[in-house]
Amino acid sequence: MLKVFDTYSQDLVELSFNDKTVRLYTCGITPYDAAHVGHAKVYLTYDILQRRLIDLGYEPKCVRNITDVDDDILKKARELGVNYLDLAKEEIAKFNNVVNSLNLLHPRSSPRASGVIPEILLLIEKIINAGCGYVSNGHVYFDVTKAAGFGSLSHLSETQMLELARQRGGNPDDPNKKHPLDFVLWQPSLEDEPYWESRWGPGRPGWHIECSALVLKEHAGHTLDIHGGGQDLIFPHHECEKVQAEVVTNKKFCRYWVHVAMVRLNGKKMAKSDGNLVFVDELFKDYEPMAVRVALLLKHYRDSFDFTYSLIQTGQQYLDAFRSAPDGDGRIEKVREFLDNDLDTVSALEMLYEDALAKKPVRKSLELLGINL
């Protein structure tokens, strides 16, 4: 049985599904810059998860959104003097090249936040009608004091949540809020920003409401089976996304939450906002994409690590050994055991590397790991 670590229960859990369709959602890119190694690690984790699900006979329906309306992309477009949609188009094309080069499975759909504005407006209306939203000075906020379970995903104290909200754009000092942890559902647009008409005035959606609306639309209101992204999204993004959907649907938003640890550079988390990045497409100038794939799979998805170029060199070393091995299934059942134990790609690759050096077959097992030779 496939087991993964569930953020909500804080435990290793056996995955169980109602039918053969497995509904997944992973937060995608905000297309104002190229994909970095941290992004790649997240999408690789969900790629391996889907490959094992397919291997087990399931049909993953993975939705990976594109956040094309957001403070960051609008700020970058303003700095460059370009339309935000033109910037998004260019960066999405770069991202798709990374996806193809790393042999990542394509999601069932890649919806854009700008494409669900009517659904967002309706969802906000429902939140207000549920008594959990309020209008203040042209903004619409979610009232966290009216929703049971706020904080149950992140397991953080209010003090910890306030600190992270301040770091991650939550603006707890906003004077329009009733409570510092209340979050924006709708906001007035600045003069040079896109806007949509609403009964609360022209404006644009907040970040968290976009993903809730996308999940509910793309999965037709069904409870998600698996949701995740990087660990930095647990709070506030996924916490807010979960609670605002549940007050409207009155049912569980997601059954399992799978989050990927941060990749660091020089001891600091990779983040676009800090410019502390290694871009994947830049790595492709000096290294084979499959070497990058192998290298990142040599780190467990729940282990944070410092990126080094020696890691990619190790990936190339493994790849060269794999290419020298004969054809055949090899120990594919053992690889399956490793993957079922919280997606342990590290042990699987180390075993296959030793087998390859001993001239034993490994290729069928590598196919399960998405490694093309």
C-alpha cells in the first residue's frame, strides 16, 4: 500500500481512494520569472506520485494552476513596462520547456486564475452569505474568527501565524481588517492593474480565493484526494484555501496533504522574492535534463537541502552508470516497495546505481521513475 506523509494528520498514512480516479491539485507557477530548482523538486515529487498511482492501476486527474493575476506578476510587469498577460505567456512557454525536458507528466489541466473570475465572484458571495466574509473600504475579507478549524492544517499558534502572515504578504497590520489574520478575498485594483467589475466595486481577487475556485471548478465540487506544493504554501495559502472552501461546501476540502521541503541556496530558502535562485533552464546549458532529474530525486521530498552543482554532477554519474546496464526488468518490485514507503526515490536510485555498476538490468525500473536513457 502506498504511504505518504500527510501534513494535516502529521503522520505517515496509507492512501485509500473511493474509485480509480484520483483527484490531485498542486499549486503551479506565478509566471513572472523562470522555474527554479525548488519548483522542479515539487513537480518531480508529484510526477513520481502520479507514476506510481498509474502503476497501481489508478487514473490520476492532476490540476496544476497558473497564477496569472497576483501581486508579484503585476509588480514585475509594471517594472518591465509590459502587459501582465504578455509576461505570463512568455514565462509559461519557458516553464513548459522545463516540464518537457525533465519528462514530467503533463497535468490533466492547467487553468489560469484569470479564467475563473465569475466563479471567484460567486464563491465570495457564498462566503459572505455563510457569515464568514465582510466588506471594508472597498475590500472583501474572510473573517477567520467565524470559521471553525482555521489553523488545523498548519498546526501553528496565532503568534506563529501572525509572524508568517507578515513575512508572506498577509499584511496583518491592514487597518481595514477586523482581525489581523483575516485575508483578502477581493481588493480594489491600482490604476495600472487589471480589474473586473463586482458588486463591491472594480477590482481583482486575492491570492487564496483563486485556488479554491479553481479546485471546485476543475474537480466539479468533489473532495480532493491529494493537494500540495512547497512547504512554504502550508500557511497562509493552503490554510486559507481550505477553510474558505469548507465554509461554502460544508464538506472536507481535501483528504491528504503532501508538501515538499524547501530547497536552499547558500543556506537560505530559494525564493523569487529574494533573488536567491538557480533556474532550471540555466542548468540545462551545462547539464543533461535527465541528470538534473536524477539529482533531484536523490533527495527525499521531505528533506530540505542545500543545492550544489556537485549534486547535479552526481546525477550525471548515476545516469552514465544506468546507460551502461543491460536491458531487463531488474528489481522493479523492490523499487515499488521503496516508492510505497513515502516515495523513497533515494533508496531506489541508490540500489539501481549499485545494480548498474554490477551490470545488472535497471531500465524497466528507471521507466517507473520517469528516467529516460
